[in-house]
Amino acid sequence: MLKLKPIMLFAFACSLMLCGCEEETPAAAIPEGDAREPEAVAEAVKEIKTLEAAPAEAKDAQVAALAQGNNAFAWEMFARICDPEKPVFFSPFSISTAMAMLTLGAKGETLGELKETMCYPDKGELLGLEFQGLNAKIASQNEFFTMTSANSLWLNRNFELLETYRNALKRCFSGEASVLDFSKNKEAASTINKWVSDNTRGMIKDLISPEALDAMTRLVLVNAVSFLGKWETEFDEDGTRKQTFQDYKGRAAKQEMMRLEANVITAEKDGVVAVELPYLGDKFSLIALMPEDGSKFAAWEKTLNQDLVKSICSELKRENIVLYFPKFETETSLQLVPEFQNLGLKLAFTGSADFTGISIKEGLCVSDIIHKAKIKVYETGTEAAAATAVMVKCTGMNMKRPREVRFNKPFVYLIQEKTTGSILFLGHFTVIGK
């Protein structure tokens, strides 16, 4: 195996595939010549005027409310997919972004279900502007870190997309529309997957399988996010050793553990140990939460929500400690339709879905929601920083022997953008070797 330079890379891609729904009288379908078509055209004209009259940007309070809503969704989805026997890692920010692109084209009860399930504070054009504002606060890059978010829209040939929808995606999500022939599913999947790979620095490959596309597919919405960051205080590469890690059933195995002796942001509250590890630039940080009683982890992680996490994090303060933290890599691939259905999103997957904000020529419904995520946690940060192997250590001015904090039991971790508090990535580490 090639020895790679230490890298930290978080990447995620989420796609939504919409297909024509074959039912005798789909609620959202408006065939040519139908008596309702003039009403649909009038509605489209009305939307154009609404688009033109929309504010230039969302207010800070609206963007903050969206960030809180996205975080609420993050913990609801986490409770659905967390299983201590399996690796868990995903990007709630990316999922929320992709679903927001879909929401811009939803109407009626379908729109209501999407708004409630995703915890969006608003809908329609205003929601798009709020995501535009939130992305402006999150996406950035400099010599210390890179956080990117990219969106794309893939149309089947001869599919007629409403200009209002196309313009809204371009304005709010910078999503450009491209045309593919989904009947040639291998070629179409290859094209989309290359775009995903290019926009995640090669971390996410083969997001969409050719079997997921066919002649009935009309639209694929894709979001891809990628993060690279370097620790504010790096772990000592020479200090990494295999040590005992105990899972939630008390089973022990050897796990590579990194070592850091420094002033670390940490807390202990209500039987939970927490650490916050900032990245250089003081814009992003990783927060890890570990119940001291590992046997309670399976039940505990399902109770997590933003209020509980805020309560624990309110106790965080700097303390000179010796921190032991796992060096690990996790990759996941999930089909999210069942999870969304369990969260209450029903109509979007049926012939009764109303996506007439996307097209008025035929009925549309969501056929699949796919996501992949990957994380690598090493002693150092970004590729550039790792190449220079910069190490930062505590000077040892405090001669009192520091206490040790060992994350050697299952824990939940998240990556946040600090100014908005947005959860960009969320997962847990529980199973040895996974």
C-alpha cells in the first residue's frame, strides 16, 4: 500500500432523481390540451413576476433561522440512521441543499410536506435566497482551509423545464442545467459521476449507478460538498500508537490512537465528555461527544438534539490535557427514500406529487435519494499543510501533570461552521475497523 501524506478531507454528494409517474390520472400531470393548462401558464407568468420582485438577498435573521432548521433536521436524520453496529457519516448540509433545490419546484401539499420534513423556516424563492446567504457564509477557502459546495441540474433530452425554475436554481444555487439522454444510462451516469468526483476532489466516486437511470428519468439534482482543513494544534505523528478501544458492548480491540498534549477545548457534563478541535483560521471546528458509560451509547445517541448538544458545549473551556483520539477513515453509501418516508415525506414519492413548479407538461415524482460520504481523520490537516508536516505543541509552561482524556469508547462527532453554527458533517465512531 502506498504511504500517503496525511490528508484531512470531508466530501459528500447528494442526488435527487425525478421521474415521470405512470398513473392513469396523476394529480400533478397536465397533458397538452388539458383545460387546466391555461391556469398553469398563468401561474407560471405570476411566478416570473414574483421572481422579478424578489428581494436581492435574505436577511441575516432569516439565514440564521435556516441554519437552525437545518441543524434540527440533521439530528432528526441522525436518529433515524444511527446504528452502533455500523459506521455513520453524512452531510446534513448537503442533503438540505439538494432537497431545497427540489422544494423550489414543489406546490401544494407536496411543498408543505417538504417544508415540514426538512425543518425549513420558509419556502419558495425566499428559501432559495436563504440558502444563497447561508452558502455565502459557509463556502470559503484560504491557505488554511477549503470548504466548497457545488450544485448541478441534469435534464433528460426533450424534457421541458419551466424557465422560472431554471432561473431560480441558477440565481440561488448557481446550478447550471445540462442535457443528457437517460436512456443511455451508462453514459449518463458516467457524466454525472465525473462531475461529482471533480467537485469532491476525487473523494466521492460512482455516486449514481447506471441502473438508477432509465428513459423515465426526467431530472437529476446533485449537490456536492468538500472540506479540507488543518488542525489549529496538530497531533504528534510520532505519538500515534495502537491502543485499546472498547465498543458499546464492551468488546475490546486495538485501534490507532493519536496523541495531543495541549490546551484543548474540553468539557464534562452529565456523564458526557466533549472536546472541540478547531481548524486553522478559526472558522470551522470538530466537536466530539462521548458518554463515559459506553454501555449506554446506543440509547444515548438517539436522544441527541441541538438543545442538548448546545447545553453540553456551553461548558467547553480550555484545559491543559493529554488527548487520545482515534485516527480513522469512514465511508458510507445510503439510500434515503425510506428514511424520508419515516420522517413524514410521503407525497413526493407518489403519483400525487405536485412538482408543477418544475414542469407543467407531465407529472413528476422523486424516484430515489442517494448519498455517499467519506471522512479521513489524521494527525495533520490539509494537503498543503500535511506536505510541510507542520507540528504545533504545548510549550509545557504549566508544570502540573495534565489529566488524560481518552476517546476510547464510542462517540458522536460533527463538523460545524462556527459563525452560523451550521452542522456540515455528522457521524459516530463505534465499530473497530470500520
